[in-house]
Amino acid sequence: MSDLTPQSETPTPTTDKITQAARETIYLCNFRVSVDGEWLCLRELNDISLTPDPEPAHEDPKDPIAIERLNLMNMAKLSIKGLIESALNLGRTLDSDYAPLQQFFVVMEHCLKHGLKTKKTFLGQNKSFWGALELVEKLTPEAGEITASVKDLPGLKTPLGRGRAWLRLALMQKKLSDYMKTIINRKDLLSEFYEPNALMMEEEGAVIAGLLVGLNVIDANLCMKGEDLDSQVGVIDFSMYLKDGGHSSKSAEGDGQITAILDQKNYVEELNRHLSASVNNLQAKVDALEKSNTKLTEELAVANNRIITLQEDVERVKEESSYQLESRKALRSDSAADGQALGETRKQLKEETLLRLDVEKELEVQIGMKQEMELSMKMLEKDICEKQDALVELRQQLEDLRAINQQLGHKSQSVDASSKQKSEVITRLEEKINQMSGTVKQLETSEKHLVKQARNLNSAAGKLLQLQQ
């Protein structure tokens, strides 16, 4: 640490402040942590120049609470981005043991705890964000299911454990971003739980809520019955978000190309999944239409059979009515003693005519139903043809996307090969540098030997001159 201060110049108060500030930022021996883009970078302290910059006049010191909010927002951004990238590369449903997911919940817990008001209860002072999360149930009725599930969990005894369980259930339902936006927009209700300068009350909270939208592409299956959410220690592991700043400039261009190709690949895979889902939905609709079509054909066959039976009944009624008319004519020629039988036949004739009218009406109704069924059959056949054409087009698009996906895979393989070649060239250069440093050391040692020999020769020459004199 003493090598950092210049020895030739006397220390001034300004340089003392700068060296003190540099020493305060040292982590992990001779390294410090700095923000480079979207990552935390480790840089050696020897690379930091300690020369004082011209201080601007009338500059107020930054608010430490604002710095805390900014740091929490950056950590949330890093954890969300790392979780999405690792989950997409993993390509499966996440569980409770996944380290980036655990770190995300820890970061969210720190964000929700920032600026909480301390409430005095019967058992002492309480400081938990569970009360703020319960507001979502009042603002969004559909969130009542999550709150009820959290309250029904048997292993939760503290408000902190309930808040952690609520975050996990909201992430599994892919509603975390919507619920956070809902409570952030009601700052009049949040003021009961948070200080005015808390993260949830400032614009950093809205930024985090917007970043949480990206987590809707992640599928998580978390089992909370066996976890002890009440006594977990929420410590942020910064090593997951650190990278070496010394080598970032060398491979920035290659990493940019690789990330662009990976982004294209992820986009194509997502589009492929959506298309396959739409194809499955259309196939299910086609199957349903085919089932309804077979059902309608069966109903049409039944209706045709019913019409045939009704027509046979009408013909039978006509034959009976004609037979009764002939019998009535024959009865008229008979004597008056047969008048009673004639009245009975007239009654039967009226009944048969009424029955005939009813049968004709039912026949007309069945004919109308048959026409409607035929029209609906035609419309269904037309719809099925359109769906089949759409299926053919979607399958063609799916084949094109698969070809594009294969091309992108070949490109990613070529990029990996080029990166391996670059790494091999770098290792060769490092070996050459080591060889050159060895030769330099050998030259220095030989130079020291030559200097010693020259001094010995000078001393011998001086002695000879003294002897000659």
C-alpha cells in the first residue's frame, strides 16, 4: 500500500483525499469494483491514476440514500438480466435450487426493504414488506388467490417468510411485474409503509417494475413446503455479476457478434415455439370441427330417416282416408239404421285428418331442419378448407424457420471456432512474451557480469600504472 503514494513530491491535502478514497474502494487485495456498462468489473489499483482532477466549484455531495437506490437498481438490473440469459441458455423449467433465481429473490428482498418504516407492535418493533404486498389484493382482486395461498402455507410464521413466498408465487404466475406496477402507482397507500425517499417511492422502483416484464419468458416451478423461508439469510453474492475489466476490450467485438447471433437464435426459437403452439391450436380446432361434422352427419341421417317414416305415415293416412271415403259412400246407400256407424266413421275421419295435418307440419319442420343442416355442413366444409390452407402455410413457415435456425447454428459454430483460434494466438503470444522476458533477464545478468569485469580490469590497469610510476 505504501507504493501508491509518490515519494518525490510532498503530499498535499487534495492528494491525501484522493489516495484515501482510492484505498476505500479496494476489494480483494489490490482490486476495486467499478461499474462498466451493465457489469461490475474488477480493476487493479495500479491502473488507477491518483492525480487530482480539477474540482468543480460549488458541487454538493451526493445523497447517500440516492446512491443506495441507484446501487439497488443496478443490482436488480444485473440479476434480472443474468437470470433471463442463464434461463434461456438452460432451456428448462427453473426450480428452487437454481442459484441465479435465489440471488434474484435476495435482490428483490433488499429492494422492498429499502426505506421501510419501523412499526411498533405488542411484541416490539416490526419492519417487514409483507404489509405493502398485501395492498395488491385490494387493488387487484385476482391477486387474492396468491395472498390466500400464502396464508394457507403451514410452515410460514413470520411476515418476512410470507413476503418471500408471495414473491415466488407471483413469479410462477408471471404476474410479478403487473403487481409491482400496481402498488408503485399508488404512492398514497405506500406512504404508510415507506419513507418518502425509499426506492419504492422514487422512479427507481418504476424502473425495476418495468425490468420485471422480461421475467415473463421464464417458466419456474418452485416448491415452498419444504423450504424454511422464515430464517433464510438474504446475502447478495457479487461474484456472480463480476467480470475482469482488463480483458473486456480485447474480445468486445467478438462477444458482440456472439450475443447478436444468440439473440437471433433465441428470437427464432421463441417464434418457432409460438408457431408450433398456433399449429397445435389450429389442429385442435380442426379435430373439433371434424367431430362436430361427424355429429351433424349423424343427426342429418337420423333426420332423413325420420322424414322417410313421416312420408310413409302420410301415405298410410291417405290410403286410410280414401278407404274411409269409399266406405262412407257405401254406407250412404245403406239404410238409415247404419247412421250411427256413419257418425263414428266421420269422427274417425276428422281424427285422421287432424293427424295428417300434424304429420304434414312436422314434415315441414324436419325439411327446414334438413336445409339448415345442409347449409351448416357447407359452411363447415368451407371453414375446414380455409383452416387446412392456413395449416399448409404455417408448416411452410415452420420449415423456413428451421432452416434459418440451422444456418444460425452453423454461424455460431464458426464464431466459436474463430474465438478458439484467437485464444490460441493469445496463448502463443503470451509464451513468446515469457520467452522474451527470460532473454531480457539473461541479458541483464550478462550485462552485470560485464560491468564487474570492466571494473576489475580498470582496477588492474590502475595498479599497473602505479607500479610503472
